[in-house]
Amino acid sequence: MTDKNDQRKRPRYYTVEDAAELLSLDPTALRARLRRAQRQEGTAVIADLGGGISGVKLGNSWRLRFP
């Protein structure tokens, strides 16, 4: 059972550097995966990396969200 306080402690979105560390990837490799998976959805640029992990482009930088 997940404690609601634990969910509040986790950031909603991670930077590429932080997400790469969690995924044991190089940040450059993660950015390349985001570029390859990116698609336009309305006015947003998003990338679905599988396993519930998604990226959103905010200006010139990516932010990632984990399930």
C-alpha cells in the first residue's frame, strides 16, 4: 500500500539528468531517446518511452514523469 506522504515527497517531473540517474542511463542517451520518440500533440511536444515513463518538452528542455 502506498503512503500518500511518500507520493508527495517525489517530484512530479524530473530533469533529464535526474531521470537518467534513476534509469542508469547517460543523459545524452536519454535525450536522444526523447528526440526519437517525440511527437506533437496539440501545442505540446511529448515522448512516450514505455513502461509509463513519459517526457514533456518545456521550451528547450525536457522533463520526465514516472508512473
